[in-house]
Amino acid sequence: MSDVAMKTTEAGESWIVRIGRLAAPFLGLLVVIGVFTAIEPEAFLSVRNGQTIAIQTVVVGIGAIGMCFVIIAGGIDLSIGSVIALAGVVAAMMLDAGQGPTVAILAAAATGIACGVVNGGLITGLRIPPFIVTLGMLGIARGLAKLLADNQRIAPPPDSIGWLEGFVDKTPDATWLLVAPAVWAFLGVAILAGLVLRKTPFGVHVVAIGSSEPTARLCGVRVTRTKIMVYALCGLAAGLAGAVLLGRLGVGDPTTAVGLELQIIAAVVIGGASLSGGEGGILGTMIGAFMLSSLDAGCNLAGIDNSIQDIIIGGIIVAAVTIDGIRHRGT
């Protein structure tokens, strides 16, 4: 890739544009917090609710970080919810077989990466649209999870899963942590992902492919390899999210995370990423994930039915995509 093209792509968008793109999700988050503070001031602003929101953000947030790379590259991954369930089942099987938490987490991560590589390989090798490939993987991963678990939940021995449960405990034993260790790990992953996206050649290439794949090819970007890496990264995020979900549930459930892909995609879109590719960021994605968790916690405290929450999330997605479309038509 030429130096001029690299610098142009790396700059991508000015700080003013980035701040403007982050303003909408941040204002949306403030609105959600303000509304539920007015409805349930004591409960919503309590320390315990804050800890609950923080740990609820982790699973969606980790998945959204991987999805952010995919969407910026101009793709989509509808299989991430099923891959999270499959990774959780594999990790539970490892623990149930007497393996330690480290082996279980590595197995979950490897499972996610394998699914991501298959997605990326089919998309680039056979030139099949990402929507079709990942929709197929959605069914395959869910079916594999049910097959491996024999359509049952896998409950590892309590002593084997204790470390994972402590990792995601919203009220940690070390009170100075304030929130679960998983939350701090998630923030570390988010910072690392942000640096990769903005400060490395790989991140520059991801943005370049999403902005214009033909131009990226002409500039020397290895599009096929980069796309496979992007989907593998999304798979890795799904695998780690599956391990975290296992710690929260205490069992490997093949039927869990149904529809979670919509929340993950919503977090990225709400955070300012464009479904047409080339735009997006980790900070906005984190704001989007935190906004959805705050909405979920607020609705539960206020006794609002889940169906209403789904309607609200759907409306927010439509609004975010509409704003993005209007902004692009105006440029």
C-alpha cells in the first residue's frame, strides 16, 4: 500500500467527524440513564445496579468488539450468537472432563476462531455474500452445540467452574475492584482493540477495505487474508464471550444466546458504525453496548415487559441506520 494511501486511510476521518459520530450514541445513553433515573432513582443509581449493568455489558461488549471489525470491513456476522453458545458448550465439556479453566477458555477461543475462519474462507474463497454464509453458520454452530451437549445443559463440577464464576461475580471478593474482574478484562480488551484498529497496518487495511475494496486492492492490501483475519477475530471474540457466559450461567447451555447477534450488531450500529463499511470505532461500540445494558436493567427495575424492550431496541436500530443513511446522502 502506498504511503499516501496509507496516511489517507489511517486518518480516515477528522477528530471533528469522530466526535460528531460519537455524540448521538452518547446522548442516547444519557437519555436512557436520565429516564430510568427519573422512574427509579434509588434503585437505578445504586451501586449494585451499576455492578449489574457493568457485568451485563461484558458478553455483548466483547462480541461487539469483534463485530465492529467485521462491520467496518463491510461485512456482517449473523452467526455470532450461535458461536457464543457453541463455545460455552465446548468450555463446559472441557471442565466436565477434568480440565482446568485455562484449557476451557482456550478451547472456547479456538472454537470461535475456527468458526470465524470458516466464515471468512467461504466469503472470500467462494465469493458468497457474508449474510448467506454467516446465516448458514448460525444454524451449523447451534446444531453442533446441541449435538455435543446431547440437547442438554452441561453442568461442570462446582470446584472446576468456581474460578470462572468468581471472574464474573458482580460483587467481587476484593471490594477495591468495585466491579467484576471480567469488566476490567473487557476494558483492557477494548483498549487493545482500539489501538489495533487505529494504530496498526491491519486496522488501516480493515478501514480501507470497508471504504472501497477495489481501491484497497489497487493499493496493495491483501484483501482475502485481511477479511479472513477479521472474521477469525470476530470468532475469537465470540469464543471469549462464550466462556464469560459460561461463568455467568454456571452451565454450558446449547440454547442460550438466541438472538444475541441482534444485540451485538445493534451495539455496533448504535455506536456509530456504518453498515456500508469504512466507519466505526471501539469507543462508540462500548457506548452502544453500555446503552443496551442500561436499557435492559432499567426496564427490569421499572417492570417493563421484554417485548416493549425489544420494540425500543428495534426502533433505536432503525433510527441509527436512518441517520447514517441521511448523513451519507448529504456528503
